[in-house]
Amino acid sequence: MTPRVLVLAGGLSHEREVSLKSGRRVLDALRTAGLEAELRDADVSLLPLLAADPPDVAVIALHGAAGEDGSLRGVLDLCGLPYVGGDARAARLAWDKPSAKAVLREHGIPTPDWVALPHERFSELGAMAVLDRIVDRLGMPLVVKPAQGGSGLGTTVVRDPAALPAAMVSCFSYHQTALVERYVPGVDVAVSVLDFGEGPQALPAVEIEPRDGVYDYVARYTAGLTTWHAPARLAPPVATQVADIALAAHQALGLRDLSRVDLIVDPDGQAHVLEVTVAPGMTETSLLPLALQAAGLELGEVFRRLVLRAATRGDQSAGRQAGNAPG
């Protein structure tokens, strides 16, 4: 039987509009692939809908906390509804950048040095004294970003120590903890990872060339401010290294089905993982669809296969529950 699919998009995060665009594109792709699908927001109407007329599989196109911090996935688990993508635990780990970077470092996966600083510590210990120690430890330039969040919101590249306090204030407006990271110059690339059940595979890397040098929210979603190259213009050994590191990051964080790994390739050809996304964007300028195009894959067919895999997980779970039921 062909599964009925519920695409979840929207939410209340700063990335709501991008999420709605992603959701509509996934919806169209699923329908083109022959699946019955509808689009819903993750609001107070969701749980009554799941109780009254449950779909077979959910696709989470929510960006920001609602779709990526594991909480919605946990609720779907409670409802017994399988979904495409990483489970609640893995999503929660990937969503918190300092925690994810610690796991990557434990697995020997390169990621820039960092310090995570909650707003209350920043104030209690004295802002300027803390910032001076950060500069002494990590050097300049630095990248300041929210410990949790996406789409480049609240992220600033700081090249002058005098600009660091303002960057911290901007960051704290998006999350109570700032991740201050050593800036690594080089080529920005993103590697999307897919797994249809035969093991994760890396798609061709997409190279990101922002006109002003910083891939922030405006550069991501404003026409003409960024050029993308798919596949990335990397030497074959570097392209292989980038793919291998992305796969290692995907597996180290315990992800499944799909993810996107953002990296920087420094002038020596060494790749460093910046962050990992469990609900990649699906808009016309999003990186996973660009990678699919470079690989000669259709978005609808890819999601059809991912939906079928998720549905199989749901069938297996139902079978285990039936087997454990008292006789």
C-alpha cells in the first residue's frame, strides 16, 4: 500500500518562511512521485489530527528548534508515527553545536577550536575580561554564532576585537549561549548525505561563494548575493576527503536517512566540519536540492524512497509491539 505522507512545515521560529518554502517544495515533489501528501503546520491542530486520521509517515520540513531540536520527533515517537530523518536523540545532539562539536572531536573529526559561553556567565565574570581571554586563546578572526540555530541567523565574523562585544549581543538575541569559534579561511562547502537503507552515501559537495565573503541569512536567501557551484571546484583528493569527513560526521552523531554537513576547506586542503543539519532546506537555493541535481537525482524520487524506508521502520516497530503484547 502506498503510504500517506504528512509534511510538517512552518512553526514559530525565525526560519518560518524558509520552512514553508521547503515544505511546499517537498509536498510538490512527493505528489509528483505519486504519493498522497498534505502540508500541515506543527500547531495545536496537529495532535488531534494524528489521533483522528493518522498518516503513515511524516516528513519534517521545519527549520529551527521546532524541527531540529528533537522535541517534535519525540512527540511523533509518542504517537507511533514514523518520520524521515534522524531520531529525537540524534537530532538533539546535532542541534546543539557545542555538544555536536565535542562528539566530532572525540571521533577525531576536524572542527575549529571553540568556546561556548552562556549569557549569564558572560555577565557574571565580566564581559571584557572574558572576551580578552577568548581572543588570547583562539586568536583573531573569530566567528560568533548561536549555540543553537540555523540559516546563519545571529552569526558574525569578527576581525577586530573591538567588534566582539556587539557580535556577542547580536548572538544572544537568538540564543542564550554563544559559540565563539576560531575562524578558518577557505572554501565553504556543504555535503549532503543520503541513506536509503544500504548505508550512507555522500552527494557531490556544493561550493558556496557569497559575494561579500560571509554566508549569512541575507546571502542565503537574497538573489544575486551568492553563487553556488555543484559539484564544488575541488581537486579530486580534496573532494574525496570532504565526502569521507561528512560521512564520518553523519555516523558519529548517529543520524539516519539524510543530513547536511557544512565544512570549510582551508588553504592547505584540510576540511573542517562547522555544523551538521538534520532538516536541510529544500528551497530553490538550498544546498541539498543543488547536490541532488549535481548527482542526477530527482527530489521526488529521493523522498519517495526515504518515505518508504521510514514506513518500513514503522511497520517493524508495530511488529515488535505486537510481539511484546501479553497473550
